[in-house]
Amino acid sequence: MKTVTVEEIKARLVAGETINLVDVREPHEHEEYNIGGVLLPLGEIQSNQINNIEALKEKEVILYCRSGNRSGQAALILESEGFKNVWNLSGGMIKWQEKF
């Protein structure tokens, strides 16, 4: 599984780059704090309810969660579903909030 650091993502966002972010946390977590992107909880990914991100199959997708664990699981699932360029945000929102 490919990983990306919070510093790398922050730099890309600051530079104005468009990034396909997918938050795999629960809605209440997303409402509390997020860095953007689509909310698609891990449970929905596990249930193969990925229609709303199907258009990203050939594009870079960066998954994030609280710590990097759920997004890591989601990355493996999406790769098995044919997504070509999936990345896990290492350390998740815990690391993001520590740094920024």
C-alpha cells in the first residue's frame, strides 16, 4: 500500500492543487473536523457502495481517517476493486492536527 504524509498533502493543498480526497470516517467525525473531499465511511466501502467515487478509478485517490488504520483498510479494498492509484494518508487526522 502506498502512503503519503500530511506534510506532502498540506503542501499540495497550499499550492492549490486539486486532490481527490476521500474521508472514510463516520459522518460525525467528518463534521467535527476534515480536510475536504468526499465522505465515504469504511462500512460503505466494505459493503461495496462505492458508486459515488467510481469515476476516480483511474485517478489518484487519497484516503484518510482518524489514524490511518481505516483508510489503510479502505485502500486495500479499493485496490481490489480496480482503483489504480490509491494512497493512504499516514497518521490521519491525528497527525494532521498535531502538525497543523
